[in-house]
Amino acid sequence: MLSCWSTMTMITFSLSTTSAGNHTDQLALLAFKSQISHDPLRLLNSWNTSLHFCQWQGVTCGRRHQRVVKLVLKSRGLAGSLSPYIGNLSFLHTIDLENNSFHGEISSSEVLGRLLRLRVFALGNNSFTSELPSNFSRNLESLSLGRNKLSGTFPKQLCALQKLKTLRLASNNLTGSLPYDLGNLSSLQFIDLASNFLEGGIPYSIGQLKSLYFLGLDENMLSSKLPPSIYNLSSLWTLGLTMNRIVDRLPSDIGRTFLPNLRELFIGENHFFGPLPSSLFNISTLEMLELSRNGFTGKVPDNMGNTQKLQVLSLSHNNQLGSSGHSDDLKFLSSINSTVLRVIQASDCQLSGILHKSLANISFTQLEELILSGNQISGIIPSEIFIKLPNLTILQLSDNFLTADNSFTGSLPVEVGNFEYLVDMDVSNNYLEGEIPNTLSKCLSLRQLSLMGNSFQGSIPPSFSSLQGLKFLDLSQNKISGQIPMFLQNQSSSLQYLNLSFNNFEGAMPTQGIFQNASAFSILGNNKLCGGISELQLPACPIIKQKRFGKHQISLGLKVAIGVIVSTTVLAALLSGRCWVMRRTKNGFSPANSIGKGHFGSVFKATFHEGTEPVAVKVLNMIDHKASKSFMAECEALRNVRHRNLMKILTACSTVDFQGNDFKAIIFKFMPNGSLENWLHPIRSDDSYLTKNLNLSRRLNIAIDVASALDYLHNQCETPIVHCDLKPNNILLDEDMVAHVGDFGLAKSLQRKNSNSGTTDTTSSFSPRGTIGYIPPGRRPTDEEFEDGLDLHQFCKIALRKEVMKIIDPHVLEHEEEEEEEEEANDDHRDIHLNNSEIQRSTRHESGKIEECITSIIRVGVECSMPSPSERMEIKNALKELLAAKKLYFS
Ligand SMILES: *[C@@H]1O[C@H](CO)[C@@H](O)[C@H](O)[C@H]1NC(C)=O
Ligand SMILES: *[C@@H]1O[C@H](CO)[C@@H](O)[C@H](O)[C@H]1NC(C)=O
Ligand SMILES: *[C@@H]1O[C@H](CO)[C@@H](O)[C@H](O)[C@H]1NC(C)=O
Ligand SMILES: *[C@@H]1O[C@H](CO)[C@@H](O)[C@H](O)[C@H]1NC(C)=O
Ligand SMILES: *[C@@H]1O[C@H](CO)[C@@H](O)[C@H](O)[C@H]1NC(C)=O
Ligand SMILES: *[C@@H]1O[C@H](CO)[C@@H](O)[C@H](O)[C@H]1NC(C)=O
Ligand SMILES: *[C@@H]1O[C@H](CO)[C@@H](O)[C@H](O)[C@H]1NC(C)=O
Ligand SMILES: *[C@@H]1O[C@H](CO)[C@@H](O)[C@H](O)[C@H]1NC(C)=O
Ligand SMILES: *[C@@H]1O[C@H](CO)[C@@H](O)[C@H](O)[C@H]1NC(C)=O
């Protein structure tokens, strides 16, 4: 067959096909074709003997010798494996098969070694699974294998490729450390190794790469200090090191003598510490500076006038960056002199200073994002910014100390209406007051608006009816009064979330649009409202009864999820610090005001003066020596953290009481809805309605709140904190049913052992801490059902494998059916006719969704309570899963 076919070829191309090379190339190409299993564009159809192979699509031959020099078939949707016959294309200098679906091995070393003229080898964005090949021609200039599934270590042999200019290996499964000889790649200009599993340090020899302009090592596990030689890379434009474990300072003369041409510096999510050197801003070429989520301390340099090309400045989550009130930390803003600045992110630092002063002189015409939440910024929101920042889309100033001046113009300047492009504005949790400016309605792009937690007064401006794109509106915890405007219901509006709780709204509740869906809005704590959908039960109780799962529900799994995600708690150590001292207390606390008992003391409800908000006072029992330690632990732990789901310490006091005994107390915000424990397992029988009101979405929200708090403590604090005693007793619910994790009396923080070693270590052991059986269950771990080695974890694990809905209280499903009937009835009223099969289909769809949602929640619970800590899911992934479940539930 073969010989017959060859003869035919020779006849067809009878000119001079006798050359062995020509024949070999053709054979090799046909062998290549034979391994392709999928060719959606049918381009290999042209690879047939009626055409000379030099005219086949994707093939280029040398003009003189008619041998294949290039094979370029990128983005053609080809699937299959790579034939070893390509090793016979001995004139080949370029092979480019990027962005297809090739799988299996990249050819063996022996095969690739035969391609002596190879200069470009580009197989990126396929699905190759072999180890990274290394036997390449010394002529290789570009090796591009990113986005495959290549494993193994970075081969030393690659370092011999003196002509290599481009090396793209990002997004593979490479492990091990970088070879010491990396610096021998003396022609290298571009190296991207991001998103692998590389560990260890960066080799010193990297400083020899004099032509390197791009170095991408982001998302690996690289640790220890940077080699000082890295700062000698004077050609470097981009240095990417985000999401590694590098522990280092930035040299104080960076930029003055080093990296003079740097455009992009990405070092977020590492363990950099120490001050931000002001010389960094001598680099006039700087465009992007991403320094977030490190441990930088001290002041932000305010000599940014040189960086006139700066586009992005990200400093967020350096929670000791700033002077904590000792100087004006916002000066850096007014020092920026870049007309191309697009993004300023500096949330969750320790920045203090006065906003209006800092923004007075600036004029960032291109600024799109200004994020300064979670600092100690004070002053008013200056009207200038609304004029000088015409292109702002995101403004986040929440959790600061912004106050309003007392003028009648209101706290938010009317100029806010100039923000034509504003998409997201969050000024929640400040001290703003006055009326909501009706000019806000000119911000026609607005999708999210949060004014929560201020003292806004007056009513919702009627002009808000023009905000047709608004999806998220949170006006809760203000002093807003008047009626809830009807237009909120009849806009074909995109409104998906509306929080009006804890204001002074009055009158009739709208019932259409968003107001039909009790889970999409909240009007809690508005005592003068009436009417509305029946689920609201307005006069009876402020608890919203939700449409789905109103009455009966208990889902063991959900309780498990809430509780068990906490068992991921990890390591610990100690911070140094002090607690604030409050004036000594004269009077004792009445047992009548006792609201709980902790490990080392009791908690009382108290008010300082008539008419002020109640607080919770935790008084430590000083007879117990451990209580003093616990007091310190709690102060230490909560000293530097702030998060919406952590209990906020208002103050603490350490003094002697009137009998001369030690007196230590911590004062928290009072949580009107008490502990989760009381909702899950009410002690008083007249509290049993609480459990019924704990519906699926509430449970899910609580689980998400707790997971967010833990994620923050574990992953987002500079010094990770481990709670060590998480249980429903220590989860407190505020007036909005937002969960706050409290009682840090046994918490530990993780200490860096040695800043050079790059390792983190624990000073505490894994011996059990806290309450016995503190993995809080739905059924308690002592439930009779759990014997003979069956525990809650096993119980749910088994249910996951079998039928997860069986461990859910049947009432949940019963109620679902009731709900459907109700909906059907409503539908009749609206003259919408569905036939039976359609109703069944949609019912099945709904319950499928709920089952899927519950299953994924239980799976999180099970994975978080694996017996061995190393097998447990990371809290950040648990959080992701829960958020996905929530999205599914509300979809
Ligand atoms: C061979 O390729 C040519 C060019 O694409 C095409 O016109 C012809 O139909 C092909 N012949 C066969 C037998 O597929
Ligand atoms: C085959 O190769 C020889 C020399 O290597 C060349 O002269 C000739 O043009 C080639 N013929 C074809 C049809 O490729
Ligand atoms: C990759 O290939 C797909 C088709 O398989 C195409 O849609 C896509 O645009 C290509 N991507 C690039 C970056 O070329
Ligand atoms: C080409 O390569 C294959 C596999 O690598 C080999 O089996 C074959 O003998 C080689 N030679 C020719 C002339 O095809
Ligand atoms: C990689 O391949 C995926 C899937 O074919 C495609 O969506 C994507 O655009 C490709 N990316 C690049 C950079 O080619
Ligand atoms: C590299 O390729 C050459 C040529 O095929 C071969 O002789 C040599 O053994 C290969 N080396 C390795 C380490 O595979
Ligand atoms: C690559 O790594 C991921 C994550 O560790 C793993 O799930 C996957 O199985 C690995 N793939 C290969 C081919 O090794
Ligand atoms: C700001 O930059 C402009 C050039 O864009 C320059 O002329 C001006 O002197 C700079 N101002 C300061 C205060 O550095
Ligand atoms: C604002 O943004 C728009 C598009 O986003 C752009 O066309 C315009 O030039 C920007 N305006 C200014 C003053 O930079």
C-alpha cells in the first residue's frame, strides 16, 4: 500500500522528487495529520496528494530546497496528539500549534533533539501533560508552553540555551525550585512562570539577565528574601511577584540606583514589611504599583510628583500602613501629579488625615476608582472632588470617621450629581448627616449605592425614580423618614437588593416589584410601617418571614455547615500591645442584666448614660488566673482587626474596683438578637419560634458571615489570628441578623519566627483548646444518634453519598409544596395560565436547585470537618463555595 502510494507521489511530482528529504517531510506531515482526531475547520483536507505538501495549509517550505521550515496551525480547534514524526522535519525552524487541544506527551527528548534548526517552539494553550522537555537545539529563541498541564521541575538543561529570548511557561503544574543557573540564559528578555507551584528562593544569578524586561513569577510559592541582584535588572519594565511568600523589605534606595526603567511592580499578597521607601517614587516610568496585602508600615511617601505616568496605585490591606493619627497620611494623594491615574486603592490601612485638605488641589480627570474604606479618615467629603474627578465610577469611603459639616446643604455635597459615570458609591459607616442630595439622581450609571450606618435624615428624594440601573440600595441605619416611595416598586427597575431597615419610615408598604420578594428587601426596625405582603407580618413581629421555607425548617446540614467551617482554625502566637484604659467603675452589675456567661467571666447589658445605646460589658472573673490571660488575648486579637463580621470592641478597662480588687472588662457593641446558640437551641421554650425563623437564607447568610470573618482572620490579617473556640455561643447576631464572631479569649495569633527564614510558625500546639466538642453541631455531638463511631461528620458524609435531602427535616419539603400551591393560586389571579406539566417542571426545577444548594453547603461542612486538619478545605475556598450556593439559591 505504502509503496504504491509513494510511487504515485513520485509520478505526480515527477520534477525532482527523488530527494530523500522531500519524501521524509511529506511522510512526517502525513503522520502528523494521522494523529489529529478533530479538525473542525477541515483544513487538513487540503493535506492530500493532489497538492504539493509545500502548498498544504499551515506549511511553509524553504524556497530553494523545498523542505518544510514552518508549521503554523494556531487557534484551529485541532485535537489529537503530537506525532513523533515531526522530529524528521529536519529543516524546521518554527512550529506554532498554540491554542488548540493537543494532549498527551510533547515528543520525547530524542525526537526534539533532532530538530537542530528549531528557533520557535510554541505549543501554549493546549493540554499537554508530560514533563517540561529540555533537549532543544541551541538555536532556540522562543519557547512557549504556557497554559498546559506540564509537570515536573524546571530542567537545568534549559539554562544552556544561550539564544533564548522568550520563555513562556505560565499556568502549568511546575514544581520544585528555579535552577541556580537561570542567569546563564544570557539573551533572555521575557520570562513568564506565573501560576505554577514553584517554591524556594529566586536564584541570585537572575541579576545577570541584562536584557530582561519582563519577569513574571506571580502565583507561586516562592519564599525567602529576594536576591539583591534582582534590583540590578536595569532593563526591567515589569516585575510580577504577587501571591507568593516572599519575606523582605524594599531597599531604601530602590529607584534611586535600582530598577530605573520599571513600569509595573506587582508584589501584592506577600510578606513584605518595613517602610515604603520614598525613592520608589523616583522611578519616573512607573505606571502600575500593586503593593496590597503585605505588612508595610509607617507613612506613605508623599513625593509622588515624579511618577507622572502612574495609572494604578494599590496599597490596600496593609493594616499597619499609616501613622494612626500622628500625621496627615493623606498627603500622598495631593502629591500625585499624574494625569493618567485611573485607580487608587488604599482600603483597610491605618490612614488618618483629613480628606478635604488632601483632595483640594488635585485634579484626576481619568480617575475611575477611589477606594479609601476602613481607615481613620476624617473631615467632610469635599464638594471639589465631585468636580475634579469627572470620570469616577467607584467611590468607597466606608468605615471612616467622615462627618458632615453642619450646613443645611447636607453632608453629601450636591455636586455629587456631577459623577456622570459613577457606578458604585459606598460611604457607609461614617458620621454623615443631613439630607440625601437629590442630585444623586443625576448619576445615571449608578448600580450600587450604600449610605448605610450614617445619620442621614429627610426622605428618599423623589428624583431617585430616574435611577433605573440601580441594583443595590442600602439606606439602613440612618434616620430617614417619610413614606417608602412607590416608584421603587413600579420601576421596571433592576433593583435586586433594598435595605431600608432601622430608619423611621412610615405608612403603607408597597407590594409590587421588589416588594413581592421578602428576601430581596429589609424593612426591619421601622416601627411605623403597615401593610405590605403578608409574609412581613408587620405588626406582629419584626422578623421577616420569608417566602420560601417560611415555617418549618431545620436542616441539620446547614447547622453543620455553620458550625463546622470553623474547625479549619489553624495556628497561633502573640502580638504585643496594650488595651485602652477606662475610668474605674463604681457600681457593680445587677444579675438581672446578665446576658451570658463566658469562659472567664460574665457578660452584662449596660448603658453609660440615660438615652445612649446599650452596650455589652464582659467582666472578667479575676479569681481565675487564666481570665487575665484571656483578657490580654482578646485585647491583642481584636486590637488590629476590623471586619463587619467581628465583634467590635468599643473600649476596655483594666483597673481596681472599689473594694481594691483587680477589675478587667471589655465593652462591646450590644447585639440585640443574641447568640446563634439561642436561635439553634433555645433554652426557654417561648424562644422556640426563633429556630423556626432561622430559614435557609438566614442560615446561609450566617455561615457566610462567619466564614468571611475567619477568612479575614486567617488570610487577610497581616498576622493571622486563630479563634480556637468558635461555636454558636460565640456568634452574635445584630439587629439585621448579621453575624459577628466574638469571644477571642482563647485566640492566638500567628507569629513570624524569623523574618529571614520566610517561614511562619506556631507557638501553640494542636492540643485541643476551648470547649470540649466545640465543633458546633446542629444535632449536638452528644445526640443519641451518634454512637458506635458515627459522628456528625460521618453522618453527613454518608448522607452526601446517598440522599442528602433525607437528613433535612421533611417539613422543609412539605412547605415547599405548600408554597407552590400558593404561587399557583396567585398566578390564577394574575390570569397566567400554566398547564400542569409546566407547573411540575418548574417545581422540579426549584427543588432541584434547593437540593443542589443544600448539597453544596453540606459538602462544605463535611470537608471542613475532616478528621485531619491537612485534609480540610481552606476557609477561603469554603467561603467561595458558600457564596456560590447563595448565588444559586437566589438565582
Ligand atoms: C485535496 O485538497 C484540495 C485543496 O484543498 C481540494 O480541492 C481537494 O478536494 C482535496 N482532495 C481530496 C481527495 O480531499
Ligand atoms: C526536493 O528537494 C530538492 C533538493 O533538496 C529540490 O531541488 C527539489 O525542488 C525538491 N522537490 C520538491 C518537489 O519538493
Ligand atoms: C483560541 O482558539 C479559539 C478557537 O478554538 C478562538 O475562539 C480563540 O479566539 C482563540 N484565542 C486566541 C487568543 O487566539
Ligand atoms: C521518522 O520518525 C519516525 C518516528 O520518530 C521514525 O520511526 C522514522 O523511521 C523516521 N524516518 C523516516 C524516514 O520517516
Ligand atoms: C486558550 O484556549 C481557550 C480554550 O480554547 C480559549 O478560550 C482562550 O482564548 C485561549 N487563550 C489564549 C491566550 O490563546
Ligand atoms: C537529545 O537529542 C539528541 C538527538 O536526537 C540525542 O542524541 C540525545 O540523546 C538527546 N538527549 C537526551 C538527554 O535525551
Ligand atoms: C495540576 O495541579 C492541579 C492542582 O494541584 C491538580 O488538580 C491537577 O491534577 C494537576 N494536573 C496534572 C496533570 O498534574
Ligand atoms: C506636574 O507635572 C507636570 C507635567 O505633567 C509638570 O509640568 C509640573 O511641574 C509637575 N508639578 C509638580 C508639582 O511636580
Ligand atoms: C472619561 O471616560 C471616557 C470613557 O470612559 C473617556 O472617553 C473620556 O475621555 C474620559 N474623560 C476624561 C476627562 O478623561
